Amino acid sequence: MSRIVVVSNRVPVPAGNSGHAGGLAVALLGLMQRRGGLWFGWSGAVTEETGPPAFSRRGAVGYATLDLTEAEHRGYYTGYSNGVLWPMLHSLPHLMSFRRQDLDTYRRVNRRFADNLAPLLEQDDRIWVHDYHLFSLPGALRSQGVRNPTGFFLHVPFPAPDAAAVAPGIRSLVQDVLASDLLGFQTASDRDNFAATATEFAGAVRTGDQQLELGGRPIRLGVFPAEIAAREFAATAAAQSALEPARLLARSLQGQSLILGVDRLDPTKGLPERLEAFRRVIARRPARSATMLQIAAPSREDVLAYRRLRQEVDSAAGSINSEFGEPDWLPLRLLARPQTRDTVAGFMRLARVCLVTPIRDGMNLVAKEFIAAQDPSDPGVLVLSRFAGAAAQLSSALLVNPHDAEGMAEALACALDMPRAERLERWLAAWEAIAGASPEGWGEDFLRALAPGDLAGLPA
Ligand code: ADP
Ligand code: F6P
């Protein structure tokens, strides 16, 4: 069985901050722990000077990580990845902030990753590159003479060519990523948008649903929706619901229905729109009938749009509480601190409704986690944006358009009042959509598509 080399910007290094929220690490960690391999990427540290990779190991996973300099972090991560690519990929071009030097730094850091990774590679390795921070890496590896099978998976959406074109530099990045043998996406529409963009920007030819050709070289395309370990998460949620954080929360509710939101504090997550829908619902209901807990973990605080969002969300939350609160009751609890994933699982099990209402999202694992966390005899209701990748699989949720505040308010009210029989029916359909899948299966599907000759399964 050949070794897997995962490359991603964010690496959950053993010594790092395990409270860090984010779908990529969650999707990959279980797979890597079970399969073993090398995980290469950013250490999470910003230092004065660049050096060689640092090595560490936990179980079967070896880690090789590079620090970023202050200028690299500013240009590659904050500037171009999160200030240009992220808003473009989520169709929020008005949030883009472009500086030419950031694009240069992005390319330079991708080359530095390739230069440091190439000497670590063994002949039979399969390389799996992740996400928009590293669009240029496959091209940079090929320039280093690396010929190993190389796959790229995009965790976030990809828009239509006209929308992609707004990001300066994107044409050359599309060319670079086309040096991969396999390109994976969360949904069929992301795949099709990318294929149309590759055709228009790079002269690729679409030779089939699942294939492009560039200069006579085939590039496979695939749809691989990211999954969670649903049964494991269900067991964690059940266990956690009996522990202190969940018990304290349950006691404080005094019988009120809990409405839950769990997100990184990110402009794509639709938090102001969600709070507006909640405001409308709470205005029409008696005090103390429902309480909302919104956990909003700070994220990418160096990016201006994220700092502004924090102010906007704080202010909206304050105004809801000052308008509808009572001396002994507040309708909204807002926590701008990450909680552990286990604690969140326990909270999810207590919730009558979970609001997962992004403006746009590649997959959104929180939606799947909420379904997994429910008590099968008395499940809660998922209110889900139709613009999250998860909506393609969880069509029994109450699907909403986050731009329609009144529509979301109606869906939230409907969820709060939904009879048990309908809750059961909707939940069961959603559970069946996720219960048989796993991050390991997701990874294995991708790796099999990358190197069809190597069908070795995962160790049990
Ligand atoms: P993204 O990758 O954009 O952050 P996902 O919903 O796909 O979004 O994945 C987020 C992961 O991080 C989930 O496993 C979720 O439980 C966790 N997470 C998100 N927000 C928080 C939070 N505020 N506190 C704790 N964990 C969080
Ligand atoms: O899932 C999308 C993603 O951008 C991942 O690539 C990333 O690890 C996660 O969100 C959290 O963001 P960041 O790594 O910038 O904190």
C-alpha cells in the first residue's frame, strides 16, 4: 500500500491548538490517524525567519511543517487566500481586497512548500493537496520534477467562470492546479463550474462528465462530499449530554426550547441574516419560550471583513437582548469563544433547532454533526441554507434562502412548533443520508480515484 502525503495549509499538529475550529482538519484527522502517512503544511506559527520543516509524529502520522514569516502570513494567508480567494470562491466579491504583492507572496509560498516537500517524497507516494491556499502547489511540484500521482480537493465552493474571473491572478492558479491528476469537489455544481472555468481560462477540453484534457493529458474530475464519523459523533453527543457543560446549559434553559448556531465567525456563515430571522421570531413569541445560543469562534482576525463582522454581530446581539430581554431573561446568548467539539456535540443533542444558514458553504459539517447528535426518539430540527453543499444530501431539513429573512423566520417558527412525528420523519431521512458514510470512506474514495491500481483498503 503506497504512502499518503497530505498537504494542507492548516495542519492539526500534535502540539498545536486543538480547539481550532475548521472543517478541513476534522475531515482529514480520522483518516490520517487510521491510515497513517505524512501530513505536510503550515505549523500555525509565524516567525521572523523561514527555516527547514520541523518534524513530529503521533501514532502512524508523521508531520512536517513550515513556519510562515510575518510577511508571508500577511500576503499568502491573510491577504490573497482569505482576502481574495475566499470571498471570490464564496461569491462575495465585495469583500475582496487585492494587493498585487499578496499574489506574488501566495505564489512564492506555494513554491516554498513544493521545494521543501519534494525531497521528502518517496517513489510510490500518492500526494493529496487540500484547498484554495495551495492552488499553485501541483504546478510547483511538477516543476520540481515530481511525477507522483497528485490529487487536489477543494473544500469550498467554486463559482461560475464570470464570478471566478473577479479574482486577479486566478487564471494562472487554475493552470497550476490543472497539473493534478485528479480534482475533487464537494458538489456536482462546483465540479461543473470549475470545468467551465478551466475550459475558458486554460484551454482545457471537457471530454466527459468526469474528465478534462489539457495538452493531450487527461485530468479526472470527481465529486466527493466530505463526511463525518456519524455513529462516533452520536455516541459522543449522548455521553456529553450527561456531563457538566451540557447539564448546566440544560438547567439554565428551564424548559425553554434551545435554538443553536455553531460557526466560525466568518462572513460566509450568514450570521447577521440569521440573527435578523431570530429577532423576528422572538418578537412574535412570548418571552421565555425559546433561547438561542450562538457559538461564533473567532477566525482570521487579521482580515478586516472579519473584524467588522465581529462588531456587526456583537451589535445585533446586543440590540436583540436590549429590545426583548427581561430583568431575569435574555433571548440570545452569544459566545465568541471556541468550545471543544465534544462539548458542542452535547449542546447539539439538547437543541430543538439548529440554524445552519450560510450565504454559501462548501459542505458545512456542522449540519451533519447536528443530525448525528440527535436523540433518535426525540430529534431536533435542522434549518439549513440551500447554499450549503450539505443541502444536496440533507434535503429533508427545512431548506431556506439566507437572503430571505422572513422566509427564515417562518422556517424557524415552523421548526420550533414541529410535531414529533414530522421531526422523526425528517431526522430519519437525514440520518440515513449520513450514517453509512465516514471520513475514512470519503478519503478512500478519493484515493482510489487518484490511483485506481492501488485498491488496498484501510486497516480495520
Ligand atoms: P468551516 O470548515 O468553514 O469552518 P464546517 O462546518 O465544515 O465549516 O466545519 C467546522 C468544524 O469545526 C466542525 O467540526 C465544527 O463542529 C467545528 N466548529 C465550528 N465552529 C465551532 C465553534 N464555534 N466551536 C467549536 N467547534 C466549532
Ligand atoms: O474548510 C474550509 C477552510 O478554509 C479550511 O481550509 C480551513 O482549515 C478551515 O476552513 C478553517 O479556516 P482557517 O484554517 O483559515 O482557520
